[in-house]
Amino acid sequence: MMPAPYPRPDPRPAAIDFPADLPAVDPARHVLIAGPTASGKSALALAIARAQGGVVVNADALQVWSCWRVLTARPSPRDEAAAPHVLYGHVDPGHGYSVGDWLAEVAALMATGQRLIIAGGTGLYLSSLTRGLAVIPPVPAAIRARADAWLAAGGLPGMVRALDERTRAGIDLRNPARVQRAWEVLEATGRGLADWQADTPAPLMDAKAATRLVLNTDRDALAARIARRFDAMLAEGALDEVAAMLPRWQPAAQWTRAIGAAELAAHLRGELTLAEARELAVIATRQYAKSQRIWFRNRMRDWDQLAVDVG
């Protein structure tokens, strides 16, 4: 029997009002929109697409998975009907997906001559698009399996220590996916990830070819919006999405890293109350937003900064 719906769902957060001094958006150029989760990136992308034309392109590593629509706040069917949307929910959980895969798909879109409005919170996607991505040999499946097992056994600190000094100094050591990727590259090639990245080729998209926006929000207002949005997700069926994936659950798989998925899965297994799962998921989302803000502040200083009110 499915558990009862979350008993106190808040209404969906109100629409975000974008400032009147929005930087001029040239309809002849691509648009890149970055920002922390729940800051209104998708809404702004849709508004620009409807006003000027263009294809809205996903740049969120969690929104590519076909199993998560509600839980990752993918654009609604109504939004997708209002303007073309691509690279949302197009990857089955049985497959892997990397920044290289995403860049290849964006390159194919650029080759069509369409105007792209690329929106998302995965900084690595957007930085790789505009700064280039190192061409690194594929990691053998056996090494990836070892890394998955090590990480699942609580080996993150040891994996961090195993990295070369240059790579260790340049990545987010609290992000297990980033650490695992760096360790796999070092193990597979004998060369640190930072050394590979130093040989980065020219970027796929020249910075001058796009309007680049970073959405900035008040921290406390965003935290409150994150909580309201997660309540809305629960009311709209996020728990059902997770329940449907429990038979396929693999803790180390990419698709299970959707924020809130592990917490809701723990509730469905009887390990947490729904209120506890909800609180942990909201905390994790706030921490993710903090990491995003740090990335954008460090890597996107030359982008146009746009203050938005999410209250």
C-alpha cells in the first residue's frame, strides 16, 4: 500500500519577478542562464524563448534522468508546450551520462543553427561549454566498479588522500562524484585530472557568442523557497516517483543522486518518517545551493550578475 500523501503541502511557490533592469538580451545570440536551485532559471529561459524565440536547453545534470520529473523540478508539460525544450528527461537510469555526453548533444544542436537558451545549475556543464573540456581517455568499467564499491563503503576520505596534490587542491572535496571522477582518471591513466584539464582544447561556444547570466538571490529567501518547493513536490507526486524506482535502486548510480531521492527512499523502506525525510532533503538542497553559489562566484565572475527576488 502506498503511504498517504504528505499531510501539509504548501502551495507551489509564487512566480519570480525578474528585475526591470534585466540586461539587454540580443535575440541573435545564444543565452546561458546559471543560478542556484530554485532561483528561477527555467522560468527566465521560458520567458525569453516565448518573447524572442529559441530552444530551451537543459544544463542540469539531475534533470536529464527520465525517472525524475517532479523530484528535479523539470519544466512542466505546459511549459514544454509553450516553447521547445530539449535534453530534459532523455536518459534512462540504466545508462551513464557525463559532461562530455552533454557537450556532444549541445554541439549537435548548435550545428542546426538554432538559437539556444541554455539554463541549469550544473556549473561544470556551463564552464566546460564556454571554457572547453579536456579530452580524457575513458575509464575502464573495472576501475569504475572499484571506485563505486570504495565510495559505498565510506571511502571518500581515503579517495581524497589518494588524489594527486594539484587535483586535490582544485576540486570540491565534499562532492563524492567529483572526487570519484578524479580518482578514476588518476587510476586509469596515471595522470592527475588537473594535468589533463591543463591541456583543454578551445571551447565549444565562444563567450562572445552568448548572453551569459548568473541569477543571484537572497540566501534566506532562497532557503524558504526551497522548503516551499519541496513541499509542493511532495504534494505533486515525488514520493510516487521514488517508490516506482525502488526495485531498481542502486545507491552508487548517478540517477539516485537526485536531491531528496535517497531521503524519500529511506522513508519508503521504513527508516525515516516522512517529516524526517522531508527535513533532511530540504537541508541537502540548501547545501547544494550553497555549493552552486560558491562555484558561480569563483568560476563565473565575468558573467552578467542578475539579482532576483524569490520571496
